[in-house]
Amino acid sequence: MSSALRDKIKRFLKRLIVVGLSSALSLMAIAYAMDYVVFRYRVTANRQPFGQITVTRYDAVPQKNGKTQFIFNPPEAQTCVHALFPRAGFTPCWYLQRHTEQRTDF
């Protein structure tokens, strides 16, 4: 293979990587912006931007003998936001529905 052909292939691959990364970054920025606009609309129009999910939290306390003691707290309702990304300091409801048990390690 000639060096001119190798150079063309390298330039093509570099361009392909740059275009792919910039496209992915642009799509993420657009998704984030649209999610923000929809969230702000829901807040201003009072269209239930927040929800509540029942979450069980428990603490994992290591003991000297190498075992772990689990201390379970009663289930509690946790506020979440109906959005793709975290908004207003709250976790998205789609994520919280999948992670209803939350462990705290000490």
C-alpha cells in the first residue's frame, strides 16, 4: 500500500471520528435543551413537573469481624422530576423507578 493511500485513509478516519463525535455532542446538547424547555413549560403551566416514588433506604455498616450489618429504614416518598435529565435538584422519575432500594455504605 502506498503512503499516499495511507494518508488518505488516515485523513478519512480522522474526519469520520470528528464528525461522529461532534454529531453526538450536538444531539446531546439539543436533547438537554429541549428537556429544559419542556420542564420549564410544565412548571409555568402547572402540568405536574414533579412526581413521588416510594424509596427504601438502608445502611450497610461494616463490622470488625468482616461481616456487614444492614440497617433498614422505613419506606419514604421521594420527590422526582418528570424529565430525561436531573432538574431543580431532583432525580428523574424514570431513574428512581428503577432504583427503589438505595444503599448507603459507611
